[in-house]
Amino acid sequence: NQAITVTKVGISYYQITNFTDQQEIQFVIEFKYNSYASVQIDGVYSLNPSSQLFNAGTILDMKLNAKADEVVDFYVGYMAGSVIKLDGQVIELDPSVANKEGKVSFSFTFKGN
């Protein structure tokens, strides 16, 4: 698999480029505190993982086959230092999102090459 490129385009918005169609991409959130989290793919709630409470020290681990213009939205009920990774790359979140002691959302769009 080629290494994807993730570019921040807004406080909570990221574009993913340098992927091949249907390339498997891994999204991981490492939770620092107990937190509810959900994922939507093109506006539809994911069932794998489903919306649920994640305990401190656990991870949300989701694999997805990339396709152009696909949008992946995450909602995290209590962010506060949790870590987001795409294919093992730590995503540098805006500090206002990364350190928020409360709910945040952020979005990744696969931008066609």
C-alpha cells in the first residue's frame, strides 16, 4: 500500500490524497478518557464500529476501502488528548480540537487524484 497524505484544510477538516481506489485505510482513535464516539461514512452511521462508549485506554479501529469523494465524519464525546491515527500516521489536530474537554467532530474527505 502506498502512503497516504493527510492535509489539514480547516480547524476540523482534513483531505486525504495519494491513495489508490479501494486501498484499505485504517482509522484509529486511542482514547485517553471514557468517551462516546460515532462514525459516519457519507452521512450514514457506521455499524463497524457502531456508535458506542469507549473506555479510557481502548481504541476505535476501523478499516475502510478508499474511494474518491468519500467523507468520513467522527464525533467524539470527550476528546481531551485522545490520539487519531490514519494508517499509523498520527494526525496533528488543531489544539482547540485535540485538547477539548468535551465533544468534538472532525471530518476526512478522500480527494480524487
